Amino acid sequence: MSPRKSAQEELTKTAIINVARELFVTSGYPSFSMRKLAKELGCSHGAIYYHFKNKAELFYEIVTQDFLTLDCVLEEVLGTQTNSNEEKLYLILFEYIRFGLTNQPQYEVMFLIKDEEIKGYLLEAPNNSYLHFANAVASLAAKPLTPKDIWSLFIGIHGFVTHYCRTETSFEDVKQLAKSHVEFLLKAIK
Amino acid sequence: MSPRKSAQEELTKTAIINVARELFVTSGYPSFSMRKLAKELGCSHGAIYYHFKNKAELFYEIVTQDFLTLDCVLEEVLGTQTNSNEEKLYLILFEYIRFGLTNQPQYEVMFLIKDEEIKGYLLEAPNNSYLHFANAVASLAAKPLTPKDIWSLFIGIHGFVTHYCRTETSFEDVKQLAKSHVEFLLKAIK
DNA sequence: TCATTAATTGAACACTGGTCAATTAAATAA
DNA sequence: TTATTTAATTGACCAGTGTTCAATTAATGA
């Protein structure tokens, strides 16, 4: 009945992203749908497709922010004062787990999802994210580490996050376990 | 036009499971649908619901077989002659990875899927499977291990399988990497 | 004022899992 | 053998999904 809204209430990419983000973070990826998002935005579902090619592109743009956040987490740890490099290395792994478990829906899309369309968009992002991680780890280790060692460290914490994402456990609930898991992994490079 | 087929071509639970299994193992969980399965079986999709309450129950019955297989893998390793317990422990972790990556669609449903309905059916199975694993590991370790240590070992290999499931990498392609990852994890309990 | 452009709508398409009344073959009882 | 009951199957139907697109209309520029 009324195609095209008045100028003030026109959709913008960022408005869509913000509401989508809110919806997806609070109720998870599986329950998210373009129609629910449209309802939340007060527009028709078709309108969203004027601003985003498809669902995958929308999620790519949402999650791009989270890759930046993850980089910041890493950078922040590198910037903090610690008693030793060993402690800093510990913190990197620990804070990675914290990030994963306090941002479970995002972590899922960033590193877990099998959806081919979404993986198509996320080609470099997870890789770049890993490279940052690997560089940080390499720079802090007491002994020189092989690339395989660093990869094993990553896979080790990735496994932790993955498992507790699946069971939707909060970070607080496994904080102590995370601590000992990180300590476990670090024993391997002692 | 012809409800109820002649006796010879009546559906059976096992026939459905077998075809479903084939379909799901070859083309993966996301592409699986009850309607495609019905087409493959040469029946209507409604008929399947006479034999299984829903999709989750069907998958539960499929994957129950795989939990048995995984138990067998473990039992087989425990039964083989090795030079040392250390080698046997190595084999347990390595063969777990092999199982996961040569049965990726199944591993996904067994340990990765977030679908609440499926998780409802798989309450004890993954847990029991882990207990077997944990007992085996505990019995083989040189030093006594804490439950946390065993859990970290599991989470460590789980992370490996998870990652290469997502990228749909074959076991053969990461066999060497799996070897070094297991060696890495075992260093932590040396 | 009027043509052009940009943004929105909602019907439509091809899917999904799931339900259920109607139908009919097979099994059982008379 | 015939009638009746039971078991298995069908396919229309429901509510939902992502996606497309002709039609519509507000805003913009000439």
C-alpha cells in the first residue's frame, strides 16, 4: 500500500546491521531469520535485500566487526604490563577463550559455521586473525616455537571454545577450567 | 492413488536408516532432507514419519551405530600389542582423530551439532563415549593424570577434528599434522 | 511541473520439517 | 469365503525459510 517510506525512516545499512546484530546475538544464529529481522526493523523482508545481496553478506558485515574486536583483545593483552612473557602468553590464550565464550553466536559464525555461502565471504578474515595470534604467540614464547606448535596451541584453545559453545556454557562457569586448560597447553611448550 | 504398498516393498526402520545413512554420509547433514530421503526410498515423506517420530529420532538411531564404532576403535587400540603404554596412548589419540575425520558427517552429529532436538536425544551417548576414552587414557599414562588433564587431552584432539571437519579436509591430507598435534599434546603430560 | 531515480512492498517460488484425514493392503475373525 | 479390523501409505496442508522481482511511490533534479 505504501512503497517507499518517508525520508526520516528510510533504512540504512548500519541500521540493519545493528538490529540484526542485536537479534542474532541475543537469540542465536539458528533462530535468526530475514523475516524476523524485517519485523524488528518495521519493514518488509524484501527491503533488506535492497541493501544486502543475501543473508551471508549481512552476516559477513556483522562479523567483520567481531574480527576487529578480537584483534583488539590481542593487542590489548600485548600492551599490558606483566611480570613475564610467559604470563603474557598465558593471558593471550586465556583472553581468546574469554572472547569466544562471551561472544558465542559470533564465534560460531567466525570459526565454526559450515554454511558454504558464509564461508565464501569469510575467506581471509579467520586466516588473518590467526596470523595475528600466531605472531603474538611466537614473539612471547621462551623457546622458539615451530609453526606446528603454534597451530597446536590454537587448535587446543579452539577445541575448548567449540565445546562450550555447543553446550552454551557461559565463560564464568568454566573460567577455572579455562585457566587449567591453558596451563595444560603451555606445559607442552615448556 | 495407492496408499499402502504391496507387502514386499513395505518400508522398514532399518531400510530407512540404511538409505538415510548413505544419503547423509555422502552429501552431509545440511543438504539432507526428509523429502530427499523419501524420494530416494521411493515413498512419500509422510511415510517416514510413521516409522520415526521426527528427523532427530532418525539421526539418533543412525548415529548410535557410530558411537558403537568409536567404542570399537578404542577397544581395538587397547587390544593391540605395542612397545609401550606411551605408544598406545599416542595411538588412542591418533585413532580418535582418524575416526573423526573419516566420519565427518557422523562426528558432526555426534559431537558438534547445536540442534536442540538432536541434542535432546544424544544425552548420554557422547558422555559415555568420553568416559571410555578417559578410562583408557588414565590406564595408560605413565604418571597419574588429573581428570582435568584427561579433559584437556580430549578437548585438544576435539579441536583438531572440529577444525578440519569445518574445512572438510580428509584425514589423509592432515595425517602428518595429526601426528605432530598428538605429540604436542602428550608433551603436556610428560 | 514533470520526468527520473531510489527505496519499499508483497506476491510468488522453491524449499524445509511436520501433521493428519483419507485410503487401501494385509491380517484376523466370523 | 466373507466381513471386519488393523497397519501402512499417501498427499494435501500448515508454518516456516531464503530469495526474486514487477509494481508502486517518495524524493530528487531539470
